[in-house]
Amino acid sequence: MAKRASTDSPAARAVALRRLLNHHNYRYHVLDTPEIPDAEYDRLFDELASLESEHPQLVTADSPTQRVGAEPLAQFDTVVHTVPMLSLDKTTDEKGVADWMARCRSRLDGADVEFTCEPKIDGVAVALLYEAGRLVLAATRGDGQRGEDITANVRTIKSVPLLIEADDVPARFEVRGEVYMARRDFESFNERARENGGKPLINPRNGAAGSLRQLDPRLTAERPLTMFCYSLGWTEGEWQPQTHMEVMRRFERWQFRTNPEVRLVRNESECMAYLEALAARRDSLGYDIDGAVIKVNALAQQAELGAVTRKPRWALAFKYPAEEATTVVNDVEFQVGRTGAITPVARLDPVFVGGVTVSNATLHNMDEIGRLDLHIGDTVMVRRAGDVIPQVVSVVADKRPKGAEAVALPEACPVCGSPVVRPEDEAVARCSGGANVCAAQRKEGLRHFASRLALDIEGLGDKIIDALVERDLVRIPADIFRLDHDTLANLPRMAAKSADNLLAAIERSRNTTLPRLIYALGIREVGEATALALAQHFGTVDNLRSASEEALIDVPDVGPIVARRIREYFEVEENVAALVALVESGVAYEPIEVVVGERPLQGQTWVLTGTLESLTRNDAKARLTALGAKVAGSVSKKTSQVVAGPGAGSKLEKATELSIPVMDEAAFVRFLEAHE
């Protein structure tokens, strides 16, 4: 990187630094191809900030240092749009697209018409005004005629250029686009919020809208917002583009962020092929869309077509099945989980959302019900994205029926009648009965024990476990290993062959590994990675059982809360008795040799992504953990190394974005062999 020359004046150095930082902002936030590590960017930024602090007269409105957020506003000013921001007519089927294209051609006297297609981002529409290449105003769409001045907030969005340094920039022009949050950034923000005791965002669109309407721009600066530019509002000067695609290419050259999915199509069949292909990749785009926008490409033809009832005739929104819909909460039931957690579930009027019919939605816990102020009979907004469990995201308060009953936490477990308790430091209420008393906890505990990451008993599914518990044939995991052919064959929907297959699977599961066994016990807060760390640290179940909280905290990936949960588990006589019964029933594992001292990857965090062909994902994780590494499920600045197999997607992109080292599978195998 360029160092400050001794002959540089402060003003010249400030100009050079601003250009350099703007260039790297563009590479990082628009192209996703950074050229320098974060530390080098931070060094340049700090140098500019220091220079501007020493020489305040050098501060410019378009300086990268001014993105951090201005002083709080008293209110938003109103902005009148020079050209109205119109809404779009909509269709949901092929006939609607064909009819619209036919109308366009008819109004243009049968002229040839080209169209463009692009994703319809589920975000917030904004307009950006530039004068002499500088961003001077940003406004919300509002009612289409008037919006709100959100300039101070938009200036914090790093993908929005504050200054365009090009010879062909018009004197004044307006860019329109959509501000949104990428899914991974939304999830990361919520994860940090939960860790810090903050309030998570409801969904990416609401998060983007709320962030743009913060009166304190410094809060907006903390939100992971970005923007796709999708059209030219208007322009003054020599540049009068001929087509929408020309606009998009010019925007790219001026370093605006445009959607790479924009395509030119000539007819209905090409358009429908685009819409179907986009729908098939909808869940892998990394951001939420609710459809696609089809536009007439030639701007002269757009002008000739004009608009009607505040909707342009030259554009059409093709809507995919909704991922949010309104329905009514008929009841709230409380389900009991493996650890006794009481989870409220909304029973809904069936509603079609996200391509499926939804009749249940999770409410998480009583704090969430309180946040929603949910009552039985409320009309609610339900959201479903991809394969995520449907969630109630908001209540339509003005539709609440008179006398609607507030949702209350039951005093007794709905399954066993034991008292429900809620510790002061926890959001989750629990049944106090334990697995010995509560059939629901017993069923969920057995499902966990037989699951793929635990003892992996193939064929021991939910229905069979329900039947075994309801007939009091299995109370603790060891009882599974005492089942015989006749008992299994007499269960509903079981036959002799199925019983034989299940018995064979049970027999295979007797020989397991220590990490699997620890995970199968179902200790609160002990997941797959923690079980592996405990196994490698203590070597045997007996050593783990006798470990103090202080000794447990010494284990990588184990903190005070997890250590306390482990001790609490082994202090319950029934749990110890169930473990002894497992050993007596023939369940066995190979003890692990405990490694004393530092391991080669101690303190490092690795991430595996894509398909590994020469070894399984679990084997790879086990070998990395044996070397002292923590294997994480997502890439962050704390990640030390990424292993990318074929089909690697967003995690590989994130690693590249953060300049994190990446190795392919062949290099990974060589690395493991060298460290064995």
C-alpha cells in the first residue's frame, strides 16, 4: 500500500487517502472482491481520520470518515419527488405476463419490443440525488409523490457512493434502488444482539425499513445495510440513455451496485424461462425476493407507454408465492421438549405462504408472546422463508376481537401436570417433572438418543418411540437394548421384517464412540462440537462424570454455563443410573487417549464447506478437533481457515470477502496427514 510521501501536503494526502479508501470500499462492498485485508483498510482509514482531526478544514462531506453517522435528527423532513416513484401492476401467472406484453406491443403499434427481467428485492425503495457527482439527498418512496429525507442514514451505507469521479457524470441525476439486508448479515446481526442482550430484528425487510428510519444515524451505521440500484429516476445534461440496460452498464461503471441477475429477454418464452430459473434459485440468492420485475427496455418506448392510475404501463411485477401472509390465531398450545422446555405454538387458520399451507407457527417463548402482545383470536402476520419453521412476526392490533384472551403461561405441564418453572435468568419456562415423570420429555430424550449424530439407530423413528413410551416398554435408553422381536413386531405398523431390521440397527449401535455417547446423553447446552471437545479432554465417561466445574471450564468450547449444566446432569441420581444401565446393556466405546499440552491448532477456528469426497464431514471435524481446532458452522473475522470442497457457496464467498485462507480438499488431506 502507498505510504505518505514526505513531500505530500496534508490536503494532497487527504485527497489520495479518500480516493484509495473509496476504491477499496467499492471492491469490498460492491464487487465482493477485496484487494487488501481489513487491517490495512483500517490503517488507511485511521490515517485519514487523524489527518482530518489535525486539519478540520480538510473534512469533506464525501469523506469515508463521514459514513459513521451524524448527530441525531429531531425529525425527518419531507421531500417532493421530481418524478413520482410509481408502484407496479402485478401478476402471478404466465397468462398475466403474456397479456401485458401483448398490450405493450399493441400500444406501440406492433413495434418490436425487448424486455428486461430482474429480481424484485424485498427491501425499501429509495431515491438518491447526485449533483456534480456528489450525493446530496436520499429519500424514501413514501406515497410516491412525497417521501422522507433520509440522507444522513443512507450516507452510512458503504455500497452507496458518496462521490462519483468520472468525466461523464451529469450535472444532476437521480438513482433509484432498493436498500436491504442480506440474509447472512441479518442472522449475524441478530446473533450478536442476542449475545449482548439486545433486541433482534424481526426479518430482513423490517430490519432495513427500521434502520433507515432511525433518527440517530449512528444506529443506522451499525446495521448491515446494502443497496441494489435498479433504475434512473431522471437526468439533466448530455447523457440521455436509450435503454434500461445502458443505464445499468453506466451505473456499474460509476461504481453503483447493480444486480448481476438482470437479463435481456425478447419474448414470453424467454421471460418465463428466466422467472422459473430465478424461482428455482430463490433460496440460494442470499437475499429475500418476492418476485421479479419485467420492464420494457427502450426508454423511448417507456415514455410512449406512459402510466395509468400511478402505475407505469411499461413495467410489471411477477409475484412468487408469498412468504408472508395474514391469518388468525385460533389457539396457543404448549409443547414440551427434551430438556423440559415449554414452547408455545400458535394454531392458525390454514394459510398458503412460501409455497406451502401453514397451520402452525412457533412463538419461541413467553418473552416473544409479550413482545407481540398476542391474544387468542388475533390476526397475525406469518412469515416463512425457505425451509425455516413458520413464525408469527407481528399482530394486526386493530383487528383484535372484543374480549380476546391474552396468552398465559400454564402453571402445570400440559403432559404430566408437574409445576412449570421459569428461572429468573432464563427466557424459557420448563416442566419440573423430568424424564422419569414427563412422557413428553422421555419421548424427546429417546428421539435425541437415537438420532443420526448420537447413536444413529436407523429405523427407530418418532412413531415407534411414541408407541414404545405409551406402552411403557421403554423408559430409559438402556431399555432400547432389551427389546425383542415379538415386542417390536406387535407394535402398530410393524411387521416381522421391520422388527428384524430395527433389532439389527439397535445391535450395530451398541458399539459407538465416546463423543457420540456424550452427545446422546442429552445434557443441556452440550451439542456435537462440545461433546467432541469433552471426549478428547477427559477420554472416558467416568472422567467426565467426576470432573469439577473448574476442570470443565478448562475444556475448549466450555464456559461457566455449560460447565454448570454438566455438573447438574451428573448430580441427578436417575441420570447416573441410566448411564450405568447403558453400560450394563452392552453399549461400549473406545476410550480416547488424552493429549497433554498444546495441540497444533489450539485456539484456531476452522470452517468446512462444500462436499468432501475422500472423508466424511464428521471425520474431518473429529480430526480437526483432535488437533485442537474449533470447527464452526459459519465464517467470521475470527475464522482461521476454510476448507472448501466442490459446491462451496456463501461460506466460500464470505471467506474471500474477509481475506481468510482457503484450502481445497486435496490440500486439506495432505495437511491432516502431515500432522498425524
